[in-house]
Amino acid sequence: PVKLILILSSLLLTVCLSIGTTYAYLLSRSETVTNTFTPGTAGNTIVESFHPDINLKQNVKVENTGNIKAFIRATIVITWQNEKGEVYPVLPEQGKDYTISINKNDNEWLVNGDIYYCKTEVAPGESTPVLIEKCTQEIAKAPKGYGLNVEILSSSIQSLPRSAVKDAWGIDASANGVLSLPSTGGTN
């Protein structure tokens, strides 16, 4: 029994020394690894051409300024506004006070109420198709001290998972990244 205890003790000591030596070697030889994580962001900005001398806004689109593919939507708000940013209490009338030409291509924009949805996802650094082709103020129709203000309010949402756009905006997104209005479930 004493001989067996000595053999087992020396075997246990050898195993412990091996584990300790291996652990010490790994600690001294392993380099620090920094794990970086960059969260996805979906942002946007309006891109347009504006010619104040002829009161013309044209080629209005929305650029994806985020770092992931995104779905983008926009609303057009048109008011009379003075140099202080004050809004006139009566809204300008389309066809009387201004003319506007909206991109009517059904393959590029989906319209739901007064909201325009770019039908396809937009890659980072890319832009939607043109939304407003041109908008012009009828100069003589403006209230004194006011000018036409055409504001595009836009928002974006990550395109993956596809359910995100449905949950946030109530719009369906197909597996290949094309938006459509949700079906009503009724039959025609």
C-alpha cells in the first residue's frame, strides 16, 4: 500500500505540474484579442437641387447615410414660411399656388395615404429613386413676406429582419426586399 500511495502521489504531482506549466505557457504566449462590435445604423438625408432664383426644387431623393441596408419612407409638407421660419396660417394650394411633379413610377415608390415608401431597400451611401421631379412656386400667389417651403420628412428602418418594417410601419416586405401594402384578407 505504501508503494502504491507513492506511485499515485508522484503521478498526481506530474499531472498537476504539467497542467500548471501548460497554463503558464499559454498565459505568457497568448496575445490580447480585442472584440469590436459596430451596431447597425439606419439614417438618411435629403438630396436635392434647389434654384432659389426661379423658385425651383427638383430631383429630390433620400440618401441612406447609415451603415446597413434600409427601407426609406418620406412625407411631403408644403407651407408658406417667412425668413424667421414662421408658418403662414393658410396652406398653399397645389395647382394654384405651386406645381409639383411626383415620380409616379409604381416600380419605385409605393404610396399609402400621404406617405411615400421606396419600394426596394437602399444600400448604405446609395439613394432612393427621385421622389419629387420638380416643384415650382407661382410667385404672384405668395402672401406678402412669405415663400413656398417644401419640406421632406423622411425616416428609415433596417431592412433585416424583414419583419422589422411590418412591425414598425405596417408595410409588408418580401424575401427579396420589395415593399407592398398589406393584404386586407378580403376577396374582390
